[in-house]
Amino acid sequence: MKVLYIGRELQRKICDGGSYVSLKNREMLLGLYGKNNVTILEIPKVSAYRHLINILLRRGYGYTARIKYLLKGISKENFDFCFVDGTHYGRYVDDLAKTGCKVIVFCHNVEYDYYTIKYRIQRSFANLLMKEYIYFNERLAVSHAHTVITLNERDAIGIKRYYKRYPELLLPISYSPIPENKLLSCSIANPYILFVGAGQIANIEGITWFIKHVSRHLNISLCVAGACCTSLEKWCFPNEYPNVVLKGFVDNLDELYINASAVICPIFSGSGMKTKTIEALRYGKRIFGTVEAFEGIEADFREIGGLCNSSEDYVSGILNMKQTTFNKYSYEVFMKSYSDNIVHEKFNRFVNNANNGLRVNH
């Protein structure tokens, strides 16, 4: 099969969940159909001025004359389908669909919901413009796609609510599995719980709340890793929060995850699924998280760790947890539903199902 992939240009270091999912989508297509059969068109980040012009003129996200030229040439090729990685690219989906190309649109979340929340928190005119621009593009993408994919049921319902179309496929986030023998329980002299988060609003909001309302009541250290630490360093001082350790950006998280007694996910807002939750399951971690953190996860949360929506829930759950670093139930949930081979095969079966009409005989 010949496949065209359209998505944003990725940085060398993947530091956020959205970039990780985009990378995994590329890897999935390359793994299933081979690098010689997958054409990748990256949409580079444009200047603030160009971005504003695109918003005002309602052009495609990242639009430039070069992108227009490349798309015009690519659209003449005979692809089995085009995989558009995100609903920001509604204009491009519309243009491709007019050529007869079958387009799969992958929804990272309900972008209109995401930007509505962002505007509600920051109340900037730029976010208001972006919110309306995203709605315009997301509506086009969903309306003109041959197939729409969401990460979970909640997002599928959101897409249906705004755009009157229920997605054809639910495809969750995945990771490559780690052999169980590398994750088995070990004895740690100084046990700790772990939070990993990029510098996004929901991460900063959640871990700030946890440090201020929960950490003081724990008899275990909290280790925080990721770009969210930049914000925390401004107020989270060792003399005030002695059991909080800010690691900052960490190149390789393996050791931090494997040796952690548990992972916390105090996330209260957002859309889509949380890569941090799937990542913690991958390492066989006990997880204490909110409803939002577990969105899209099908499992017994009590066996994973605990569903916590108040400071009391977190304190009680963490103080009473088993002092081991490996939770077999979490690992089994990951292997059953969120490992690469399971998710990739689900996508491949969908594409090859004659009823979905994606195959084209050249």
C-alpha cells in the first residue's frame, strides 16, 4: 500500500505527549507498510506573523506557498490513503478529498475543547482567535475525511457533539513493551513516588496542587521530572517542601520509573488520553490518578493504584499502598491493550477490512 502522512515537524527531542503520539503514528505506518511506501510531509512551524495571517485568512495550519506547492504535486500521486495527523489541517483535508484521495484524520483530542479550556484559563485575545480558527479547521477535517480516528470514547462523543459524526475507529496511545524481568520489584533504600510532565498548563496546575495540598502529609519523597519543573522552581523551595525533589528534564526516564514506588497523575483538565498514564502502565507502576488521568483506560483502578479526586484520596492511597516497585496488574493491562503490537494490529485490521473501503487497486 502507498500511504501519504501529513503532520507537524517534530523536534529531535520529544518532550510532550502530542509529539510522542505523532511520532508513534509515523512509526506505525512505516512499520506496517515499509519506508518505501510511506511519503512523509512535515508541516514546519511558521513565524508568529505568518501564523496570524493564516488564522485571519483561515488557511491550513502552517500554510506557506511551499506547502501549497508540495501538496499540489503530491495530490497527483496515487495513494491508497492519506493519514492526516491532527485536526488542525482541515483545509488540507478538504483539498485532498476533492482530488478523490481517501483521507484518515487522527484526532489527538477534541481540539476545540482544548482551546476553549485554554482560553477560559488565560483569557487572551490570541487564544480567542485560535479557538475559532481551530473550530473551523476541525469541522472541515471531520466533515471531509473518509475515516476519523479518536483515542477514546470521550473524544468520539465530543466529535459527534460538535460535528455530527461519530468516528469510525478508537485507537489508543501505545508504547513498545519492556520485558517483565527488567521491571520486577527491587528494594529501594529511599523510596519515592514519581510525577513526569511537560511544561503544559494541565501538568503545572496538577502538580502545583499536589505539592501544596498533598506532599506535606506524606512520609515518602516526591520526585518530579520534566519541563514542568521550570515553573515549580520559582516557588517550590527545599526548606518549605523538603520531601519534593525537582529533577528537571531527564534524557532517559527508565531508572526513575523502574525504581519508583508509584506514579501520581493529578491532572484535572484536558482532552484525549494521557501519555503519562500509559507510560506508567508500561513500567508496571502503581498509579494514583484523577478521572482525567485515567480517561480511556479500561481497568480496575483500585488494582492499578487508586482513583483520587481529592487530597484525602491521595494521602490515604499513598500512605496505605504496598511498598513494592512493580505492580503486575498494571503491566498486564498495558500488555493486553496498549502495547504497540496490539494497537498497530488493530489499525491494520481496520485498513484491510473491505467494508471500510480504504484499499485501492492501482
